Amino acid sequence: MIRVAMVNTVRTQGGAARVAALLAQTFHDHFDDVDVTLYHCEHRERTPPFYGLKRPLSRPLNAFLARLGGSTCVWDMGVAGDIVDKTRNADVLHIHNLHGYYLDYPKLLHAWRDRPVVWTLHDMWSLTGRCGSSSECSSWRLGCPMCPYKKYYPKAWIDNAKREFQLKQYLYSIMNSLTIVTPSNWLSDLALQRGFSREYVHVVPNPVDTTKFGPIDKYKARKELNLPDNAYLALFVASDCGDRRKGYADFAHAVIKSGCLGLAVGKRPPQPAQGVLHTGSVSDQSAINLYYCASDVFIIPSYADNYPNTVIEALISGTPVIGYEEGGIPSQLDLPHCRIVAKGDRQALCDALVNLVAGDGKESSQSRELSEIAQRRWAPQTVADQYRNIYRKQCNPKN
């Protein structure tokens, strides 16, 4: 039996949380030789495989402290110490997001410096001094001498990126059994550029809950959502449509030029575009699945992204995707009925959409084909099995 202590900021909020929770639940339900406990700070409920360690008022307090002193300036109220204490008998520490104003991560990593650690990267935070996405900035390759994006999450008022970069470099240097896992070749290449050894960098896709996402007849979904039957629907999904990096303006431009009807799920932008229906924020995954299924195409014109779950969700729901060539998105869209265009090329995005609109919309045969391929690639048990092999290698490095 391999005992795995998994750590993530929270359990349900955000892509990394959904991946960590889904992996933990999948191991709990389907694998007899791996025992996983997910430690998080979303609440204090403790039902296997989840162990809540929330401290009241910790997040707002540490968000304030981190803005002043960086992500190492965190008073976690004993969370790291609790995890260290409760994982003394674990065989592997599997960490996901360590940023998010909740954890004294140097204490945790230092305690595990001589034991097997698997780190799944969901963004660039572990590679840079402080930000989750470097955008067009390449100064992280030089040690983050100055941060031009202090407003990017996790936000900072004072630039401590260089000091944090050096601290991470020190922690990596003392860790004797660290394996890096990324969901895309793009992010694994960045990890190699950061100095991690190719031998200890693996690519494993993120899983998606196939019980929550899957194809539903397009017109049945539209009827349930009260959407028009005869429109060609193009979908955009983001937690905040006003986040410029998500490319809402490019989506709206393509929708208007192509003459189809846009549908945006997520917090409304400050200036909603005409020709786009806005649902506001939707948290229920089954409800989001309906929007995927009701749409003829999903568009993801991101300017900064790693391996977005929304792409996988759309594909498992059987909806074709058009995306910018950014991060790991191209590796997700090497599938039939999908298109990749150069990042920022609005005309190419519009042309790709026009070509799809010229057809009769999404057909049921397309949906079935896409969904079947996607489910084989991103099914939770398939992904969990790849992690099991990594755990085994960590516990028995000579085998």
C-alpha cells in the first residue's frame, strides 16, 4: 500500500482544486493499493479522502500580508505544522497549488526534503519569483530581478519577486527526491528551462469528471436553458469575462464578424458586447455541461493559459473547440473538428469560426466522436493510473 499525502489550497474552487479532489476521490473509489488523503483549507470537514484545515480569517489576513511581503510572508496558524505532523507515516507527498494565502510552504517543503515529493504544476508560480503566469515577461529566466506584473495573481504591492525566486531555488536544491508533473509539454519545457532534470519531469494530463460532463442532445440542452433553436451558438467560459488575458474582446469580435450568437458564461465584463448573451457566474458543473452541449463551438482565445480544464470539459461534452496557440492548448486540440490559430490573430479566429458557421452546426456524430476520444484521454482512472506509476517509481527509484 502506497500512502499519499496530497496538498492543495482548497478542495472545490478553481481548476487545480478540482483536479486534486478528483484524483483523491478516484484513488479512494477505484484503487486498493494507493491510499490518498487530500489536505486543504477550504473548510474543516474531514471525510475520507478529504481533510479540511481551514483557519478562520486566515485567507484575508494572509492576502494582506502577502501583498506586503510576498507569498513567504504568511502566518498560516499552524497549517503547515499540522500537515507535517499528520504525514509522518506517508510514503509520498503530492502537492498541487502552494500559493493562495494559506500555507507556510517553505516549512512544509523543508520537512519533506529527504522524502519523495511529487509536484503537479497548474501554472508558472513554482518557476517564477511570484506570479502564476509570466505573460510576455521572460525575466524569470534571469531570477526575476524586477516584477512588471505585480497586479497578477497572487497580487503584490511591494516587489519581492527576486527574494522569493532565490528562496524557491534554495528549496529545490535541498530536496532529494522531487518529481515535477505538468499537464502539457509546453509547461514541462518551461520546467526544464527552470533547471529541473529531464529525468524527473513528467507529462500527465489533468483529469475531468466524466460523470459531470458528457454529450447531451443540442436541442434538448437549449430547451432546458431557454436558448434559441435556430442560432449558431459560440460559447465563451471564464471565471471573470473582464480578465483581459482570457480574450473576451477577441471572442466578441469574432462573434460579431461571423454573424453568429455569442454565449458567455462567467462574471460579466465591464462592457458587455452586443450579440453576446451573458449568463453570469455558474458554479454547478452539470449546469455548465448544458451550456457546452447547447453550443455549436467553444472558443478559447486566451493570452495566458496553461492547460485549461474548460477545453477538456467542452471536448468531453462533444463540442468542437477553436483556440489560440497559447500554453498547452495546442496539445489539447490535436483532435478532429478543432482549430488552432495564432495568438492574437483576430482575423484568423474569425475565419475559423466562419468556416464552422458555414456548416449546419454541431452534428451528433461529431459530438460522439469528440466525446469518445476525450473520455479515453482524460478519464480520471486513466490519469490516476499514470500517477500511481509515478508514486511507485518515487517509492522504489531503483526499479
